[in-house]
Amino acid sequence: MSDVQTVEPILVMKNVSKSFGAVIALADGSIELYPGEAHALLGENGAGKSTLVKIIAGVYQSDGGTYTYDGKARNFRGPHDSQEAGIAVIYQEPTLFDDLNVAENIYLGRQPLRIGRTINRREMRRQARAIFEQLGVDIDPNRKAKGLSVADQQMVEIAKALSKDARVVVMDEPTAALSPEEVRRLFTVVNNLRERGVAILFISHRLEEVFEICQRVTIMRDGAFVRTDLIGDLTINEIVRSMVGRELGLLFPKTEIRAGGEVLRVERLTREGTFYDISFTVNAGEIVGLSGLVGSGRTEIARAIFGIDRYDAGGVYINGAKLKGGSPLRAMHAGIGFVPEDRRQQGLVMDYGIDHNVALASLRRLSRGLFLFRWAEDKLAADWALRLHLKFGKLSDEANTLSGGNQQKVVLAKWLAGQPKLIIVDEPTRGIDVGTKSEVHRIIDELAQSGVAVLMISSELPEVLGMADRVLVMREGRLAATIDRADATQESVMMASTGQV
């Protein structure tokens, strides 16, 4: 492509605003997208990014400012209008229909037809398979969407966007659940789209990805435009300072540990076809990182420890006592908390209030028989909301009204309120902003300092290296390496993950 500065922008927003009653969600949305450019949109949760994207997509109509697309003033009446114009949006949370297969999800409402106006399912599968080959992933177009991993759901969403030959593609946290190899494949696809003249709007909290794939960056704060710059003219520190409006403390506030006695012992744990002969320990006050590529068995081990999935051989011990598998309730009573990867589907009851969600793991302490002490529930929720710096209107606000970072804090509050001996955190900062990441890391570090044993699963190597006292590296269902903090580097972990050691 020729230099992006020599062509006209395909999408221009200037001083766009949006309010909901007295709440100003977007005060000044301003951005320009050029053909052949990957443009990062950055800001903390609540900065106005989602509102801006929804106006681009036609989900919301702006109250003021100007929105020009392909040289014409626009204010799309709905998502269908923006899609017809050539705009595709890949949202952070997948929007698949569980009971449809993968190909049907990709081509929903746009199925290829035979002469008799019946759906040409063979052609639909062929086209879907061709897109997955372009992405470099192996997903069966005939497979039902229900049960797909978060990574595979995201890949289906990306395939759906690619199938529309869009001129503008908005990617909202597309790499949050992808392995490094899958991220590289995605970036190859992004570069191919750029070569074809597609404008990419890339939203990510992983700043290293922004520097790798984007040519320009727009930063928002508190619902307003802050700055737009070429990526080569900025440093990570300048971006963070612009996003949060202040100097950010250490992203990984790790303190030296004084490990206590053994809390968790896993002995030769095996689930046929998933993981094999896994043995390790986690001590009081220690953070152990479980690393490895997506599909290596990390999450499956955590689910087995917590009793969600049964295992075929081996054992789990808490404070020396063997824990009978297959029951999350027994795991909870033994002192285990589990913060899952998918907070919306597995960590929260989205239409429950903050107060009810926080209390869910502590109901035995807050009730007598079938009677729940509401005053105790409110006190517990208020205490943890304060301790975790939760941002909310009132404790009865439903979880689905909160930002991603605050939802994650509610999940953490639920388990911390239960006073666990061991807490398992799976992708603790997936899809949350850099400021909230720092807070979540602080919470995890404080837990370890208080004597809680922490087993942390993360796809982000800087997070693993920054927070873990020991790193357990998984590869193809087996424990490939155990690396002490002093010896752990990105190179050593990746070598173990890919079988190079």
C-alpha cells in the first residue's frame, strides 16, 4: 500500500457525542480511519471506546458531532445499515448461536442459495472452510457452536467478518483468548487485509500488540478524545500516561514472598485425552503461574482441581487431606476458590446485583437454614467493594451494567469473601484495561502476602513473568518444565511451551 497519509480517510468522526439521560457516555469521539491502516483505539474501561464503536456500527445514533463514511455524512439507523455499507465489527464477547453450526453462524442471513432458493449448505461449508484455511485454524464448519472454546468462538467471529468483504473491520479485543501462535496468524490476516485496502480499527489492552500491528493510535479518556499519533512517535509510558491521566505505578507490583507450608498438592493427575501425569505443589503465600499455549491443558487442570471435571487417575490434596474429585461444592468447603476465564458465562450471574454476586460463595456464613440475612450480605458486599476499589452506582446494580474490569473485581470479591486457602485465577486480566490490570495484580499480590496460595493461569507471558514465583509450563497435556522466578524469561517459557527443550 502507498503511504496512508496520501489517501483520503474512509471514516471520519469529529466531536461525536452520546448521552443516556443525564449520563454522558461520549463527550467527544474523534477519529479518522484510512484504507490500508491498522489504527489502535486505546483507553481505560469507561473511556468511551465501546460507545464510539457502537455508533460506528449503527447500534447507537449520535446526539451531536459529525460522522462521515466514504465521503458521505452518516448516522446509521441500525447495525444492518452499517454492515451493508461495508463495516464489520468483532465484539469482545462472542455473539454466536449455540444451536447453529459454525458455518451457519458465519453466514446467518446471507446463506448461499441454489436456483430453487434453498440453502446451498455444501457451498456454505466450502466457503467457511476456505476462510479458516486463510486464518490457519482447524475448525469444522459442521460443528455446533455450543462447547467451542473462547479462542475458537473468537475465530468464528473473525471468520464472520472476513466473509463480508468489509472495507472497515473493527476488532474489539480479538486476541484476548488467543495463544501466541494464533495471535501471529491473526496478525498475518490483518496485514493481508491492509494490503487489500481495508481499514482496521484495533482495540486492545495489550500494548505490545498495538506497537506490533498498528500504524497509528487514538487515545480516549473519560469519554473524550485525548490525542492521535503515529505509533512510531510514542512510547508505552506516554500512551499509559495519556490513558490514565497520571503516572501509573508498577504494572506488576510483586513483592518478595515468605512461603509457608504446602496448601495444594497435585499428584499424577490424569484425564485421558486431555492431560497426563501432572504433579506439582503450591505453598501458602506463593503465586504459581501455569503457562503454555492454548490447548495445552492449563484450564482443564484447574477445572479438575476444582471438581468441575472428573479425572481418571491421581489425586488432589488440600493441607495434606485428599479431596474427593467431581464436586465444586466439596472444593469450596475445602477452601478453594476459582475465578474462571469466562467471567460473564461462568463467573457471574449477570442479571443479579453486585451484592448477590459477592455473597454467592459465602451463603453458609450469611444464612441460617433457608433464611438469608440481607444486612450481612449488604455489609459483606460493601466491604469488598471498598477494598477492591469497585466503581458502581449502588450495590443492587446488575453485574451486566459494569465494565469488564469491575465485573472481574466482583468475581474476585465473591471468592475472597469466602476466605479461601487456595485461589485459582484463570486469565485474571483478560479484556480489562491497563489501569485495572495493575489493580488486579495488586489484589493477587496482597492475597499471597496474606498467606493465600495462588495458582494463576495466563496467556500473557509478561503477566506470568511479572507475578509468578514459579512457572509451570504445559505442553500438549503434559508438564514440560518448572522454572523458578529468577530463571524465567519469555524465551525459556516459550522454548518449553513449544517443545524446544
